Amino acid sequence: ITSYYLETADPVHEISIIPRGMAAGYTMNLPEDDRSHMSRKKMTESLVMLLGGRAAEALTLDDICTGASNDIERATETARQMVTKYGFSDELGTVTYGKDTGEVFLGRDLGHERNYSEEVANQIDRAIRKLIDNAYAKATDILTQHRYQLELVAKYLMIHEKVDSVQFKDLMNGGVEMAPLDQELTQMEQDEAAKKAKVREEMAQVEQERAKIHAAERKEREASRTQPAKSEPAPQPSDGNPSEEDQGE
């Protein structure tokens, strides 16, 4: 939604809520042309897009979750590069702060040489925070103004799981109405509730059958314990005459 209303944003190619790896979904933007450089405005608006997910959570839900962690990390790193590498900060000027040593094996953080004071470090942190806060505020403003389209796209995704570029334009331009989506979602919820009820019923039947089997086994064990043991027949008294076997001997 945010990218649709940002001047420099690339067109939305696909949106998906199908989980892949650690990602719960994605929005894919495809550039219309090849570019080797990026303007300050485009990088600033990329922050707005990256923070749109968290802004949508805060706007529509009672709480926020960890799903936007990767977007926040990417936005913070972009803002840091804008301030320290590309000279995009008005407060800090057209200056590069820090130096990459090129020692890749040392790791990203250890491979970065700090050549500025603690005071400048604080200014860098404030400049980064300012970029992030402004981008978040703009994302919230866009989503608040276009709340209807936000909910429309969200409901469409809940039903179809994916949206391509053509479908996205239809959603944004009024080609899809909310009422049919609400009806379909209601039907999906009813079907899901019926499935769960059927599963619960089947599980209850299985538990009843198990209980019957256990009761029968327990009754059988109790009966075997209370039944008297069979006594062996007493030996017959001898009449004093040798048996045929004894005579044979």
C-alpha cells in the first residue's frame, strides 16, 4: 500500500502471505528500468516501504509482533548508510564516517574502522533515528488515509494467499469490492469451524472406544483375580493289588 502512493517506488509485482523459510510472506517490487545509482528521495521512501508492515500492525491490531524484524533491520542499515556513507544527512553534511577495511573474514562489524569521535557517533545515532521516525510517521499517515484499501488487500490475501500486479491494481483502483470478500471470509470461517467441530467429534468417539476397551480389560483382570485357583485331583487310594505295569516289572 505504501509503495503504491510513493513517487519513486517500483511497481508491486507480487504479494504473498505463504511462509517461506523465516519469512511469513513478502512483497516483491520490480524496477521498470536498470539503475546503478539511487537518489536520496528514493532511499528515504524505501524506508517508508520497509516500515509499512510494522505501521500496519500498530494501526490494525491490538499489539505488534516480531514479523517485521527483518524489515526494521534493513531500514536501520539503509538509514545508517545514508548518514555515514552517502552524505545524505543535512546535520552531518557531505562526509563519510567510518571506513571499511575490506577484511571480510573479520566480520561486518569488526571490518569497519571508526574514525570519528563519540560526539559524532551520538549525532549519527540521532540522524538515523530521525530518518526512521520520519519514515514510520509517513507510513502510518499513508495507511491511515487508505485504511479501506489496506483492509481490502488484507482480506483478499486471506482468501487467495497471493496477489499479482494486475490483481493489485484492481484492488487499489476499486475493481474489487469489500462485500463479496467479507461473505467469502465468513463462509471460510464457518467451514473451518465445521471442520474443527467434526474433528472434535471424531476424537470424542475415539476416546469413548478407548474407554470401553480399557473398561473391558480392567473387568477381565478383576475377574481373573477373584476366580479360585483350580485344585489338582487327589490321588486314588491303592487296593493293595499291583498294577499291570508293576506286574510287568
